[in-house]
Amino acid sequence: MSDSIIKEINEIFSAKIRLGVMTILSINDESDFTSLKKQLDVSDGNLGAHMNVLEKAGYIEVDKSFVNRRPKTTYKITDNGCKAFKEHLTQLESIIKKVK
Amino acid sequence: MSDSIIKEINEIFSAKIRLGVMTILSINDESDFTSLKKQLDVSDGNLGAHMNVLEKAGYIEVDKSFVNRRPKTTYKITDNGCKAFKEHLTQLESIIKKVK
């Protein structure tokens, strides 16, 4: 697919929820599960599954802690995640330029 | 999901192959199956399945004819497809602006 207009499209970032998560984690230093859930308006199970995909790909890192005796899960984008996401966005940008 | 950054992301256009097809059909008046297959470097079965999804959604229209006794399948983007794809790209554009 060397010359294809979609060669740099990363399927991991294609799913709507994962695109949203990566956008939020690119803009903010970190974000917790509850905040991501609210911002993206998704269920616990749905968001959890997508976070697992991103973590397994090495694109985000997870920190689990307790705040006021309540568990808190915080996410950060990794360097690899940042690089891969920017490449994905650059390819999307070139598609937008072709069409618009 | 009224305030969500992904509310206008259309899952139908999220899949890499369908994004590629919509881009090609947005740029060109029409395209045939063989040409799309070559440009996107995908198998017959894979492309066929994605074209069905786009057709069922009303985003593309299909014309089957014979050229030199060989069947030829040609695709065009519909007005609805054009409108929906532009909305999708506008949302992607706003995500890119936030991140970059």
C-alpha cells in the first residue's frame, strides 16, 4: 500500500472513542477515567475496552492510585503514542486537503 | 454526546478502506471497482464488503454495465454521501487543530 492515500491511517485510532481519548490525552498532560467517560459520554465497559486496546499498543500508560480512599485511574499518552497519533493526524490532514 | 469532541465522527467513514473510498469518490466524478482496488491495495472481498456498507448507508451509488463484454462496476458519491463525508472531515479538522 506504498502509494495509497490511507497507508498511514492507524486503525487503532480510527475508532471514534479511541480518537477522542487520544485527542484529550494529547491536549492534557493526563486525564482520569471518570473525566474521559464524561467528556466522551460513554459507558464504563465501552471506555475500559478501548483504553485496554490503547494500553496494549503502548500508546497510553496507566496509573492506579487511591484518592480519599477511592480508586482513581489516571492515563497519560506515551512518547510512542504521541508520535503515532501525530502521523495519523497528518495523514487525515492530507485527505482533508484533497477533498475540501 | 452533545458537547463531545467526537459527536460528528461518523463510524461508517472511520474504517480505513471506507475513508479511502470516500476520498477517491469525492475527488473523482466516478471510479470503478478495479481502479479503487488498485488505488487502495485491497482484496476483492474486502473492498466489496466495504462498498456494500457505503451503498446501504446511501452514501454511494452503483452502476453495473458491460464494457467489451466484460462486467464493469462503477461508483459515484451521492449528495447525502458528500454532505455526510464533509461533516465528518470538518470534525476531524477541528480535532487536528486542537492537537497540532
